[in-house]
Amino acid sequence: MDPYIVTEQVIDLIIEQLAPSADEIDNIRLDTCLVGDLGADSLDIVELTGAFMETFDIFISDEEVRSLVYKDYMGSDIEIQSFLGLIMYKIEERERLEKEEK
């Protein structure tokens, strides 16, 4: 799957799920943080994970999501690029397994 298309879909899903303001949308980049920059809470992260799994036909465990979280002086957060990297890995893994089955 094309990484640019996946990136666009991930950002579109984030916008759809979190409904950020127009200013926040204009400032979304790969290093944007879901909690600190876009105001996501733990339920938002769960729902976003579910949307990613459904859209890309992949499975993401709670442990994998927790592995994306980093902590700093402001608290815990997840950058979009971290989620994107995991999603790309999962898509590639799924595609590899599908090829092996053929």
C-alpha cells in the first residue's frame, strides 16, 4: 500500500474522530501529538485505534498502542508519526502473510 495514501487516510481519520478546530487542522504534521496538540483522551485513542484497524484491516493490540506512548514533563502522549509507523508495519505484515498463503 502506498505510504502517502496511508498517511492521508490516517490524518483524515484523526480529523474525523477528534474533530479539531480549523487552526489545529492547518497545523497537523507527523510530529503532532494526539493528546497535547489535538486534545485526545484515552477514549479517543481507543476509538481512533479501532478506526485504524477497521480501515486498514489490521489488528493493533493495547500493548502496541501503549508502546507508542512517550512521557515528558507535560505527561503522556502519542505522535501521529508513531501511530503511522505501526500502521505501516501492520499493513506490510498483513500483505506479506497474504502472499505466503497463495
